[in-house]
Amino acid sequence: FDAIEVIIAKRDRGELSTAQIDWVIDAYTRGEVADEQMSALLMAILLNGMNRREIADWTQAMIRSGERMDWSSLDRPTADKHSTGGVGDKITLPLAPLVAACGAYVPQLSGRGLGHTGGTLDKLESIPGWRASLSNDEMLDVIRSAGAVVCAAGAGLAPADKKLYALRDVTGTVESIPLIASSIMSKKIAEGTGSLVLDVKAGSGAFMRNVDDARELARTMVELGTDAGVRTVALLTAMDRPLGLKVGNALEVEESLEVLAGGGPADVVELTVRLAREMLEAAGVPDARDPEEALKDGSAMDAWRRMIAAQGGDPDAPLPKAAESAVVTAPASGTLRTLDALKVGLAAWRLGAGRARKEDPVSAGAGVVLHAKPGDAVREGTPLMTLYADEAGRFDRALQALEGAYEIGEDGGADLLPLVIDR
Ligand code: URA
């Protein structure tokens, strides 16, 4: 094959053959197809799409570029969850130990923050001593002792996706349903989980702003998982406003601990419990415990403590706090009608919770704490949110990001997406 021939085929809206796809992914991973050629092909795919067969072949070729993990030595079924990303989405933190406490093993490979969206590994790294990088043997040890492991994917897992993702990031080719679906699913299938629940977000703070696009992404991923023998389910959930009340790294660990202690904001608890039920059902755990019970009786918290300690973290260490804070007060009395997820996410990013460049560190303590959510009554002059940063110089740009982020009205008729839009 020849790269130019493959590019031209997709440029002219043709269908790529299985052999062409296998070749181009393999040759690109080996450095035989150049970045500029792959960039052109990715743009042709973004503009002209791929059919179901092409997406499945593309995904399988990315899986074959690296190793495939195997959990068959474990004595219980495995289940994982993947969220397409959002603002305040800390669900993995309470969910992984919760599902472990209810009877399934959770082998979860997670990522770091991307743009305005937070990353599970960045959040967990705010716990003193906690390590994101584990060898495959260490992963197995953690899962045997704690029931759940959340860590970074090693270099050997879907290396083609690592290279392609970095290229898409700088060539305007991220927002393509076939490319997002194959990227996510290649990693989840290679991870070796027996079942997978996808939390596909829709709204301003999500990759897919509108529900129809989110639905198509969800369908595509469910088909890819199912075809690869992974029992896969997707929920479409709301990301028009932030999830929970805390957005940031240590702040989200703090809120997760509230949930594991049997409290926490209603939306975070509801989604955590719903996803736990879906995971246990998809995994087919015969005598699964009730997730609500496991939150109340402390067994989910016990699993959390084992999981954190097994990865070098100190579950009793105080979490880092930001040095500076600033309060945003309500400009009027009434009902908080909207609170834009994207704008709150951008503010948290500018406060230091996210990165400006890939190699930057994140601030553990930075972020936003909300004092009201859409639908709540607010009074003029009372705190609406508190911003946290390591340097006071960050507040101005965060406040700019929050311009127009909320609307206070006379009536309560806030036009919000339901928390779970569809299954
Ligand atoms: N997350 C991924 O892993 N890949 C994408 O393409 C988008 C989000």
C-alpha cells in the first residue's frame, strides 16, 4: 500500500478496506507513514466519516498495535466505567471502590485533564504519596487486595492511539465521532474488562454539546464494545451544569469522600449509585450487594482506603489547600436558573486545576466551590461560589471566564437536561 492512495480514497468519500486500515495504522505506529500524511487522512475521516465496518477495523488495528491485558486469573467478574469527560465529574473516585465493595473487580485505566475537563489521575494525585503508574503485576496485586485499581495506561497499551491522539490534538481533528469512539474503545477493549458502562456526557461542558451527537457517539461505542465481546451499556447524562458542588483536584477528592461517607450532593450520589447498578448488572455478579447499602455501612469507604493505600497513598493525610480564595456573590435575589458547565470548567482551568501545556503540573488545591446549583433560591449579596488558587493573580482571568456563566430569574423554570437523559 501507499499512504497517498489511502488518503485520496477517503478524501474522495470512498470506503477504506480492512487491509488498508490495518496497514496504515501499523505503518504509522512504526513511523513509516509520516505525521503530515496521517494528519491529512485524519482530516479526511473527520470530514467524510467512516462506516461501522471501517470504525471496527480502525479500532481493532489500534488494539493490535500494543498489548492486551488479561484478568482471567481473577475469581470474580470485571467491570469498568468510562466517562467522555466533564466538569466536576469525579464519579470514578467513589464508584470504583463502591463497585468493588458490591462484588465486582474494577480494573480502570484513567487519564489526565484535557482542556477544561478534569482528569481522574490528576485528582487522585492530590492525595499525598499516591502513584498513578503501576506495572501490570502491581495492578493485579492492587485489584486482588482492594477489589479496584485506578491507574495510568502503560506505554504498551494501544500505542497507535497515543500517537494519533497527540496528532489530533494539534491538527483540529479531535471532534470526530469515529475517531473519538475508536480511541476510547481501543483502550477499554485492550484493558481487558469483561463489561463496560459508558457515561456519555451532553451539554456545554462535554465534547458533544448536543444530545443527538452524544447519542450517536454512545451507539457507536456500544457497537464496538459488543462486537469485541465486551458487555457494553451507555448512559447519556447531563453536562450542561457542573456535576456536584466542587470542581478541582483535591476539592473533588474531598467531595468524593463525602459520598463515600454516606453524604455528598444528590446528583453525584444518584449518578454514582446508578452507574454502580449498571456495572454490577453488566458484569453479571450473581450475589451483588446493594450500592446504597455499601455507601451507608462504610464498606465502600473501606475499599477506598485499601485502594489508596495499595497505591502508596495515605488515606488519612490532609488534602492540599489553595493559599488564596475569592468569593463571587449573587448580583440579585431570585432563582439560579442556569450555571454553565463550560464556563465553570474554564474558570477552574485558569485557577490552576488544569494545564496550559501538556507538560505543566496542575495545582492540587485550585478550583471552584459552588454554593448554589440551578433551581436553588439565592439572595443578593450572598456567596454564589468561592474560587481557590495558589496565587491571587489568577482570579481576574477566572472571573472573566465566569462572565455570563449564570442567570438569576424570578421563577424556577430553569431549562435543564435531566441528569440521566437516556440509556
Ligand atoms: N478521550 C479519548 O480517549 N479519546 C478521544 O478521542 C476523546 C476523548
